[in-house]
Amino acid sequence: MKTKTVELVATPREPHFVGDGFRVHNFIPRGFRLDMQRMDPFLLLDYNSPFTFPPTDTPKGVGVHPHRGFETVTIAYQGKIEHHDSHGGGGIIGEGDVQWMTAASGILHKEFHEKEWSKTAGVFQMVQLWVNLPQKDKMSTPKYQAIVNSEINRYELENKAGIIEVISGDYNGTKGAASTFTPIHMLNAKLNKGGKTVFHFPSDYNTFLLVIKGNIVINGKEEVFTDHLALMANDGEVFEIEAMDDAIVLVLSGEPINEPIAAHGPFVMNTKEEIMQAFSDYNSGKFGYLE
Ligand code: MN
């Protein structure tokens, strides 16, 4: 097997607020060379690096908005998020939990810091990722997968190097609980200082790492620091990461969908006509109702 090399290391962009509750660095699609085509099937990555929110009785967040044509994946590292949607769904995404929401044909939802957490608040850290759907599934029925931390399968690495939490796809035969429409490996590598591990993915899968905590070295030479993203090249299958400190690394690898992308705000379809249809359906109430 050939080594998969580092194509580029992206520094976090200036943060911006989504609503008043998510202070995020956008990596995909606005980071240098991290556009939707290069990162296919990953459409968006917003990273709320650790940020301290003051206590409040009025939870911060983002109010009612629609989505169509893709999935949103929310990973809470610190703090808690509460969500409600137009299908009557809702819940709390706690620390270490993952919510995989398939917006598909369309939902309305709102995302806020959890009410009780907000009263004391403190450090908040999360990732929101948008994953594209193939054309044939874009108008399928919306669904949720709430994957609480205790349900996430873990692979124990040798030599006390750490553990791999498998959210979707697999790592060395340990499979993730989340079901996906196209092949996606989503892993949380929790490495102890000095811990090393190796990843194998098909060379054509688009693959990147986001360093959530600590600093790492890839393939024995490229240093990647906290809050930075490493995009791996499509030139091989195997790479190694070593933790310089106790580290958490979100590792993503997905098979490209290779279909036309028409994206506008909260809608991602294949053609401009389908985007116009999404606005029309949204404006005529076809996404349902949410207070
Ligand atoms: Mn949303």
C-alpha cells in the first residue's frame, strides 16, 4: 500500500457567529482549496473551537431555519445542544454525543445551547458537518440518528496508544453505529501523548483530519497543531498519526459522490431549478411548521 501524503494544512479562519450561540471557524467550503468539489461528499465544516459563554437564562443559538438535500452531523465535545424540528423531533446532544440528521426532502429546525447548561454555561466546543446526499436520496424522508456516547463503538489501540471511537464506517473491523447513504468513515481518535496509529482508506476517498485537542505529527514529518485541519492527498491509502500531547483528532474519509452540486444557503441540490423549487416549497409551507 502507498502512503497517503498531506496535501495541505489549513489554519482556522477568523471566527464568525451562527446565530448568537455558535462561534465557528469555517473550514469547508471557504477555506483555501477546501471547496465542496474538492471535499465531496463533505459540503460544510464549521468548528466551534473552545469558547467560553457566560451564564444566561435565555439560551443562545440559532432560530428556526430549513435544510434540504443533505445531512447535518453535530458532534458535541464540550457543552450541550438542544434541538427541535418540524417533524416533532427534538433532543439534547450532550458531551461526546453525535446527532446525525438527514434533512433530505426538507425539515425546519432550531439549535440552541441546552437550557440547564446555559444557566452555568462555560466552555463550549462542537463541530457541525454537512454531508451531501446522492441525487437519488435527496428527496427521501427526513430522519434522525441520535448516537449517545455510550453507544459509540471503541477500538482499543495497542501499547496504550489510545482509543478510536467509530461514529460511522469502520476502523480495523470495529463498525460505527451511524448508517450513511454513501460510504463515510467518521472517527474520533483519542490518543495519549506519544501514541501512534495508522489509518487505511481508499485513495480516491476524500480524507481530512481536524485536530480538536493537542498537537499531532502525520507520517513522521508534518506537524498539525490544535484547531488546524489537514487535508490528505488522493495519492495513497495509508497514513500514520502520532500524538505530541494527549490529543483528540476527528478523522473523516468519504467516497466522492461525483454529481453536480447546486448550493444556496440551507439547500444543496443538483440543479439551480431544484434550488428554486426548494425556496418555493419552503415559502409555501411545505417544510412544515415550527415555533
Ligand atoms: Mn441547521
